[in-house]
Amino acid sequence: MEVDTVSVNIKPLEDRIVVKPLDAEQTTASGLVIPDTAKEKPQEGEVVAVGPGRFNEDGDERIPMDISVGDKVIYSKYGGTEVKYGGDELLILSGRDVLAIVS
């Protein structure tokens, strides 16, 4: 799967990230076309923006993010907030909603 690079003017706050979900599979392994109503919600996407990280418990130091722009990630199925911006469907997630980075 390939994702087009997007230029976003959204700057996430704290430990949030902006993800462009990858398209869900259009056909099954046997070649059957899956209708839009039966498609699974995607759980994989490309990170297009990353926040600066949250503050520690004392509030005097930021905890840096482990995720960077361009990473492909797997995230919680129903995590985050879906937004439309500039014609693109994006997802704003907390860093805690990211389950893994795909290499």
C-alpha cells in the first residue's frame, strides 16, 4: 500500500499525532469486491504531524515522542478523532493509541 505525502497545517498538541489512514482492502484474497458498507475500519496509517510531547508529572520537562513524521503505525481500532481537512480524511490520535510502528 502506498500513501501520498500530505502537507498539513495542523499542529497537534501535547502527545497527539495526526495520521492519514491507509485505504482498506478493496477485494478479498479470492477476488471478491468488498462493498463500502462491509469494509473494516482501517487500523494502519502514515503519521503526517507529531506534537511536541507531554510534560512529566512535575510539569517542568517534556517527554519526547517515540513517533516521527513518515512512520507507518498501527493504532487502536476506535481510538482518536476523525477530521476532514483540505479534502483529506485524517485522524488525530493520542500517542497512547498507537500500538506499533511498522518498519
